[in-house]
Amino acid sequence: MKPNPLLDLLSDHCVHSGESLAKQLGVSRTAVWKQIRKVQAEGVEIKTIRGQGYQLVTALDLLDRQRIVERLVGAGSDKVDVMVLKEVDSTNAEVARRLAAFTAAMPVVLADAQTEGRGRRGRNWSSPKGQNLYLSMGLTLRGGFEGLSGLSLVLGVAVIRALNAMGVSGAGLKWPNDLYAGGKKFGGILVEIQGELQEGQVQVIAGLGINVHMTDAVDVDQPWTSLAKHWPDHVWVRNELAALVILEVGKVMEQFQSGGFSEFRQEWQGYDIFFGQALTAKDGALSGTGGGVDAGGNYMLDTNDGRLSVMAGDISLRVSG
Ligand code: BTN
């Protein structure tokens, strides 16, 4: 997505005269007026103050590739190929297309909106424009399919580390890989395997959806929140969050490739919102107490018949009562 110089100038929320905008942008006042009309039509609220000029009303947090990439410099930024789109069907689908085109660097795709955002188990992922983070990364892993065990859990750890790096604490993980705050979901992770195993390597698309500024959602069928709703005192900047998530995913992937999920088990358990809770699984056919994860990332349920491991993808766990 190209940065918009007009919105950049207006982003201080001060009143700017048409004349000064025209001068700074090197265009005529009519061209400024036309640009104002265009962004207004895209949903950005700009007030016209007669005799004075224009003032931005909507709080803006624009995605900007340059601002993301400059935060990655020195941390292997040459190995990632970041693309920021205005709109796409699904960032996971876009990464799949790019992997199919054999790009050398690791594709990272962000979009301001998704028209067919995908959630786990065939669900839609609500993806309104300009509010949230929709981010997918193409990852190449050694060790075949067995090596993938616990991968999605590790990605959840990466997101929490990114939040911690911004000074935000208190986020939790709901097994296998939902991001939670205050008992509500603010994000999810969709891991999709791409193609066949080749020379012991497998390509995986890791898609992360994080509700950042969202205050309304029409098509979400579970209790949800957003970062700005739960942590209203923090100034949320999507470019900063995106860069930190990319960096943390890069770091956890290295650690995961060398040591597997057991490296993260203890940390993951520290974020486990199910631990010690009365849980049911298999639509109530199983019940017990949350006991954390095993070394393979399966969830352990302490039942009357002893400890059972629940495999990701098999069943979902719900707090009973
Ligand atoms: C879930 O159901 O909890 C997983 C949601 C994953 C959503 C993200 S948004 C970016 C990426 N692109 C998609 O189409 N889905 C994932």
C-alpha cells in the first residue's frame, strides 16, 4: 500500500489550509480538494472548516510498508519480502500464490482489509478495513511434518512476546492458538501447510489476525475484544505491532527449529487461560481439569480416569458451567 502524503500531513489533526497543503504537496488547490474528496469517499472523515481549511477527524493508523521494513533492518530484513496491500481476498492465499511463484526471500503479506479472511475450521475471519492486523508469513521448516507439532502454539508465544516488547502484559493463550485478554478473544492464528514435503522441508503459511482498533463487529459469533478496547491507555500503532510480530516470529522459528516445542512449553503454560479450569471436550463427552500442554503441544486434561492428551485439530476445549 502506498503511503498517502495528504493523510500524512493531516495526521497531526490540526487545521491545514488548502493553500498550505497545495504548497507542501506541490499541486494545485483544486487537486488538493479532489484528493480530499477521494479519501472521504474511502471512509476517512475530514472536516472542512470554512475560511480555514481541512481537519482530520478519524483517528488514523495507516499501514506503511516503509515504516515496517525500517524496523526490521539489521534483523535479517534482507531475508523477508514484505508486501502491504490495500485489500486482498486473504493474506494466507496471497502468500500461497507468492510461494508458488518461487520467491527467494520469505514472503510476508499484510493487508488493510480482507474480502475472504479465513479462520480455523472453515470459519470466516472478520476483516474490516483500516482497523486490525491481517498478517501472513511463508515459513520453510526442516524436519518433515512431525517437526510441525506445536508450531501454531509457538506462534502464539511470538505474539505475546511482541506485546510484551511494547510494554503490554496480561495477554493469554487459549489452546491451541487463540489470543485472549480479559476472557475474550482478540486474535487467532491459522497455520496452513503448502504443498508436499520436499527434501525434508515443508512450507507452511502462518496467518495471524489481531483485532487492534476494532470497536464494532457484525459477523463475529464469539466474545471478542481488541487491543485498543482492552488496553485503551496504550497508543496502538499497527506498523510497530506488525514489525515486532515479524521479528518475534523470526526468533521463535529459529528456536523452534533447533529445539522443538519443548523449548517453549513452560512459557506457553504461563499464558494458558485453561490451566486449572473445569473443562469439557468432544461436546461434553469428556470432562476434566486443564493441566497444561505436553511436550508435543497436545492439551492435557485431568479426568476421573487419569490424564488424557487432546490433540489439536481433534476436538476443542470449552470451560464448563
Ligand atoms: C482463527 O480462526 O482463530 C484464526 C484466524 C486467522 C485469521 C488470519 S487474518 C490473516 C490471515 N489471513 C486469513 O485469511 N486468515 C489469517
